Amino acid sequence: MRIKPLRILLYAVLLAFAAYYLMPVYVLVVTSLKGFAEVNLYRMWNPPRSFSLESFRRALFGGMGYQGLAPNILNSVVMVLPATLISAALGSLNGYIFARWQFRGANTLFTLALFGMFIPYQSILIPLVQTLRAVGLYGSIPGLILTHVIYGIPITTLIFRNYYATVPKELVEAARIDGAGLLGVYRRIMLPLSLPGFAVVLIWQFTSIWNDFLFAVTVAQNPAVQPVTVALNNLAGSFIVEWNVQMAGALLAALPTLLVYIFLGRYFMRGLLAGSLKG
């Protein structure tokens, strides 16, 4: 089988772009595997002379003058899981209503709901803090969960609304003839068919909430409840910055979302394609 020169050139260009894109990841990994004595700006491309996991241990459990990331990783897990599940559930119900149960003003309300995606985070920080203080949730993980659930409703509603719009109307009409009501159609027809949509929403929300910094640093002022993104910013000693520990901490903070896309990325793509090709 003869390989065309143009295809070889295309693969070479793609490999070059991939290598260029992964260069920071390479520096991140090799630096995190070095001891502090080996960390040097002029030798940052060199692999470690001896592999060591000490920087990961110190990043997790702390060292002289700084606290480790282990409690904050747990805070992120406690925050991300309920926020992701609740926003996905609410988005699914909203998307179902907007896609299949038209009522007067539905399009206007849907447009207003989508407007929430375009509101910059910075513009609502002061009202956000005032509201959370009024309800007694400021400076707490439940306050962060509520913030991410509300801010996630527009995008989750849009994804589910577009997905449910591709479900054949005959299925919904048949369920109505059989006596199913509003929730009956959702539970018996829409929910079993929406697993690809849930895969897209859950992966999207998980990565977005896990990587958030602005809401986390604004709402969680107490270090005891701060997520890992905020704690990573504070991962430094009192007198010197141990760059190998910083790099190890960054790798640990990015690992959950990286694993999600490595093992579940194919479901993300299938869900996007399912919503665009059905019907």
C-alpha cells in the first residue's frame, strides 16, 4: 500500500503541532519528578537524574511553611459532585420543558435563560457575595455548590433542550395517548433516551466546576473550605518557592479532569454527535 506524500506531510505537521502543544506538559512532569537541587531554569528540559516522588508527597501533605493539597482536593470533590449532578438534573428538566411542552412565552423565557451564559463572572461578584451572606452560605462549600448550580443552568438547559428536540414526536404523542402526563413522559421516554446528553453535561460541568478559580477565591475565604485551585495558588514556602512541589501540585490538581477526558472523552463525543444527528 502506497502512502501519498501529501498525507505524510499532513501527519508530520499534526505531530509537530501536538509536540509543541505538549511541551508545557513535558516540563510540568519532568520538573515535578526532580528534587529541589535539580530545578534550574537553564536545565528545565533535561529529564531528572534520579526519579523522585517526594515533590508529590510534599504537595499533598505539606512541608515547611505551607499546607498540602490533600484537604483541598477533598473539598473540591465534595463541591464538584453535588454541583454537577444537581445542575445536570435541573438542566434536563428545563430542557425537556422547553423542547416538548410549549407554553406562552416559552421562547422568550428560554432566551432569557441563555442570557445567563453571557454574563461575565466579574460583574456579579458583589451581588453574589451579598446574596450568599443574606442566606448564610458565604464562605462555605454549600455556597459554592449553589453558585455553580445556578451558573450551570443556562448551558445544561441548552444542551438538553437541543438533545430532546431530536427525539421523535411520535414517542411523546404515544406516551400521552397511553395516559402519561408531564412527568410520566419525562420518566418513561425522555430520561431513558437522554444518557448521551447526560454524559456531555456531566463531563462539561465536572471540568468547568473543578477548574474554577474566580468563584472559589471569592466565596471560600476560609482556607479550610477552599477548593484545590485556590490552595494551589497558595502552595509556596515562606522564603523560597519550591518549583518542583508547585509543578507536582499543578499536576495533581489537573489529574481528575485529565482522567475524565482520557477515559470518558469518547462518551463526550458520542453524546455531542447523538444530539446533532438524530431525527
